[in-house]
Amino acid sequence: MDKTQNNKAWFLVLPVLALVAFSAVIPLMTVVNYSLQDTFGNNEFFWAGLEWFEDVLDSDRIKDALGRQILFTGIILAIEVPLGIFVALNMPKKGFWASFCLVLMALPLLIPFNVVGTIWQIFGRVDIGLLGHTLAAMGVDYNYTNDVFDAWATVIIMDVWHWTSLVALLSYAGLQSIPEAYYQAAKIDQAGRLAVFRYIELPKMQGVLLIAILLRFMDSFMIYTEPFVVTGGGPGNATTFLSIDLVKQAIGQFDLGPAAAFSLIYFLVILLISWVFYTVMTNLDKRDGV
Amino acid sequence: MRIKGSAIVMGLYLLFLLVPIYWLVNMSLKTNTEITSTFSLFPNDLTFANYVTILTDPSWYNGYINSMIYVSMNVVISLTVALPAAYAFSRYRFMGDKHLFFWLLTNRMAPPAVFALPFFQLYSSVGLFDTHIAVALAHCLFNVPLAVWILEGFMRGVPKEIDETAYIDGYSFPRFFVKIFLPLIASGVGVAAFFCFMFSWVELLLSRTLTATHAKPIAATMTRTVSASGMDWGVLAAAGVLTIVPGALVIYFVRNYIAKGFALGRV
């Protein structure tokens, strides 16, 4: 749509600016402030320059957490995106069963994060959980509090359980927008199932899939509550992702300087990757002439 | 043949989604002794005592009331500020609009863990610590950008000619916006409200950091059972089930818009 040039539109944006300035800019400046100073308590601060940033960039602890974070995000994206598309392709197109599936699928999305953690914490326990108990009965040595692999598996399955529906619902919305005529044309051309998917369904889902990947990337990169409730970051540090590590440092140990420097680097990493996604997305929008 | 295959896939997927939830419901209907001593797929000794505990104890049910209050406040605030902004983004080009839009989105990308401590200090210093409005404002951090994004998508779908005709007919901007424009994007507003509700309802890190007693959310109250003498599994499970109920109700009401909503109006 061609938009009119009008700088008075700024007035319409002012309320948002005021609110976000209060709830984002001021706190962010506090973080920047801490990241450049050191303190011995008593609210006496002195200039530390870029020392904290150098420390953080050198520290193995944060590199390890970042590595685990990237691995986690990579794995859940690799599972959730194809699985979500697959589920969307199999969903009923309309009628009672479509609504039925939609409502049940959206259910995990609306459960508070720590309840999601609690559900899986209970579900995986060997003594009282269905999953843990069944696995133990089958002779599998499963214990997510002691075994690194089991802890990872539990956290990943939990995330797949929690968020695959988001990808599926988005893909479903994309599929719904394909006119019936496209499928008829494909039939006349005797296109196979794979060809229909590759040349009709996938291009139509492209836009929504990018949104899905962007949202899943951002949210999994800041995941905190769910793994924290289930494993507490353990065993050892095996499931300590970036946010968990950050909270440990900032609130647990009150190392404000390093925590603040860490926060800023963390935020910048997310921003950078999201910016790439966003640019690709807006360019796609333009190409389709929306 | 294909219909049958897809029914099996959907059946398995829904089973995967529902079994953990079923297990929680199952546990909430058992007594603690039954939970720890026997292992059964159905409650042998059906009891509603866990629910009674929660619904009669103020320290429990106040958690629900607190959560409800700040979530509703957040939805109202987010929509009020997001509506005019989304209109501006969807209709006008102005200095720095693209940068501003991306900057707004960056707030959706900010990890709550980064903001927890500064928020605590900010809200303590202005005397808002442990109030509902503090949590509602803090959640605006990620809900306002999202609401603007969703609403902008829906508003783009309304042809500009409608605005122009209304102005020619002598409508002032506020009157046009409320009388003509809002009804046209009603479903978009509903979807935005749904998402604000959802993300505010499920968030715990910020709402726990910013509250102590008066505005403590239910999700934070739940952690109490974990540390209390022994584990009160039954009550924990019942509290969990009750946090799922409001979400389930909301989903039921918006079921026909869910799919389009999740695509943020961009299909």
C-alpha cells in the first residue's frame, strides 16, 4: 500500500514511545551504567571502562553457556519446524474437527512457563511420573537429575511439547490461504504429493514460517523458567543456558558489573540475528507486493 | 487412504500433547498418600480436597486474583497505546518510521533475565514495587511491540479509501477511528488482546521479581509447595490445573481466529 508522507504521525506514536522509554530505555541505561563501573558496596561506583566486557568475552563460563544455548536452539528448531509443518499438513481443513484440533493444540501455549516445567518435572520422575515410571518399567535407566543426556532429552522434549503447536498453527494459517484452484491446477498437471508441497505449499508458507522461526529463535534463546524448574541448570552446568547463567550471576551472586556486560553482549547477539531475519522478512513482503 | 493416515498423525500428536496434562489432572484428584505409595492411571480414591484447599485458602486464591488483575491491566494498557501507533505505521510514512518499528520489535527480543534486576530497582525507586501496575507495565516491554506488530498487519488489510471517504463525509479522526475503523479490525483487536493475555499470563520471571506479597502471581505462589514441609504433590498439581483453565477458556472463545492470529495478520 502506498503510504502518505506525514510527520504528524509521530503524535500517534508518542504514547508508545513514552511507555517504552519508561519500561525499556531507563532499565537498559541502568545496565549500561553497571557494565562500565565497579563497586565495593555502599553505592560507591567508579569507572571501570571496558574491563568487564573483556572479562566476559574471555570467560569460559559464558562461552560454554553460549555453546549450550546455540546447541539447544539449533536442536529445537530442527525438530519443531519440520514437525510443525508435518502436523499442519495433516490437520483437518475445516469443520468441527478443525476447531477441535486447534483448541487442543493451542492448549500448551497458554500454560504458565513454570507450570510447564512442573508438569514435565512430575511426568519424568521415576517414582510418581508416568514417563519416568514407564521407562523404568521397560528397563531404561532414565534419570534427568543425574544424567546429562537424560536432562537434555527431557528439556528438549518439553520444548517440543510446548512450542511445536506454534509452528503448526502458523503453517496451518499459511496453508489455509492457498486457493483451491492451485490444487486443481496441480492435479491437471499430474503433480505428485511432493511436487505440490515443494512448489505450492512451501512457497505459500514461507512468510509465516519465517515468523515462526523468528519467534522460536528469540524465545528459545531467552528460555529460563522451564529448564530451571525441571533441572535447575544441572546436572552440574549441563543445562545452564544463557538466561539461567545470567540470573545466577546477577541475582544469585550480585556480580553486577560482569552480569551487566554479559547482558549487553547477550542482547546484541539476539538483536543481530533477529535483524537478519527481520530484513529477509520485510524484503519478502515487498516482493510479494503486500 | 490419505484421510486415514492424517487422522493417525493428528491422533498421535494430540495424544503426545495431552498425556502430560492428563497426568497432572490425574494427580490433582488423588491424595498425597496415593500419589507416593501406588502407581495408577486413574485415581483409586477420588478426592477434590486439593481443589478445596486452594479455593478456600486466601493465600492461594489471591494468587489467581493478582494474576488476573495485572493481566487485564496489561491488556488494556497495551491495546490503548498500540492502536494509534499501529495506525500511524500502517498509514503514514514519517521520519524514522522504519527504524522506530524495528526498535520497538527489539524490545520483544530483549531477554527478561536482562531486565529483571534493573526493573526491580526502577520500580522500587518510584514506589511501585509489589503493585499490580508494576507488573502490568513491565509486561508492556514485550506486549506493546507485539500488539503494534499484530495490529499493523490487520490494519494494512483495510483499504485506505475507507479513511478518505470518512474524512470527506466530515468525520473527525477520533470519531472515525472509534466508529468506523475499530469495528473493521475488531478481529485484529481480539487477536492482539489474546496474545497480550497469553504472554502476560505465562510470564513468571518478571512478575516474580517485581512482587512480594500483595501482587504475587499464582505461578509464583506455586513454588511455595515445593519448599514447604515435604512435597504437597496433590495441591501443586491442582494449582497447576487451575492455571490451565483460564487459558483454555480464552482459546475456546477465539478458536476461529487462532490460526490467522498466530500469523499476525500476515497471510
